Amino acid sequence: MRTLEGNSTDWVQIGDAYCNETVSIRALAKQNGVSDTAIRKAAKKNGWTRPTANLAPREPDCKPEREPRRPRVEIAAKAVAAATISELTARGRNIILALMDELEFLNRHADVLGELVETNFNGDKDGSARAKLLKALDHETRTKSSNQLATALAKLQDAAPGKKEQAEEDAKTAGQGTGWGDDLDTGVVGRPN
């Protein structure tokens, strides 16, 4: 509440209400035209205490018998655990290819993006953001990113599931139907007719 002087706040009245009434701090702030933060600071500074005995107990935010919600990370982890290795390899390959597409876009438009950063981030406030954006557009950074993505893709290719199994299967079926080695399965030794 403002006093007759106009601009000063009646902190004595606010302090009295803070210490003796059970009205919430936000409601008290609204009644007196000040922020709740200002009231909290004044209470701390002046050692005001709230009348806790008269406050009604609060209801809990949720019922205890309700099952808690599972976080999305846990659900995603179960989905990854249920996926086959070939599905995970394909997903990893798709992620790497998408990142390569983004890097290709940066390479094509690095000059234009650099000019946009220079013109739009020029104040003291934007200095940190400007430096980070220019670092991301830097040729050396883009080269390192390209190298890392290529290495990751090569490792993913090498670790792809079934390479060894596929090679063994190809070796078993390589000579079938040609007459070479078909008689080994039947136990008959000799040349094919």
C-alpha cells in the first residue's frame, strides 16, 4: 500500500501483515503493489516470521496410490534394448548421414552464415553466442566434424552385425549347383558326370 507521499511503500504495514496474518506472500504483495520477491527480501532483512500455527495443512500434489509416470528416457532405453543389432546399426547410420547432410549445408553456406552471425551478434551481450557460432562455422571445426563422422560411419560399417555369418554362409553355398564339391555332401567320392 502506498503512503500519501506517493512513491514510498508502507513497509511497516506490510511487515505487520506478514507477521500476523495468514494471507499468502503473493496475495500480500498484490494488495500492496510490490513484488513477492521484495517482500521476501524485506522479511529476511528485518527478521520477520510467518504465523505458522494458523496455516492450514496443504494437500499433497498427487495421490500416493497413483503410479508414478515413467520418464521418457526409461521408455527409450527399453525400446533400444528390444531392438536388434541390425536395427540399431541402421539407426546409427541414419543419424550419421543426417549429421553429414547438416555439415554439407554448413559447408555450402558457411560464408553467408558467417556474415549473418557478424551482423546480428555484435553487442557485448551477444559476444559469447557470437564466438560460439563463428567457432561452429570455422573451417577447422567443420573439417574435424567431417573426419569424426566419416570415422564413426566406417566403424559402424565394420561392426555391422552378420558380416562374419554372411561370409560363412556364402562360403557354404558358393559351389552349390556347379558340380564342384556337390558329391562331398552325399558321401560319394568321384568326379561329377
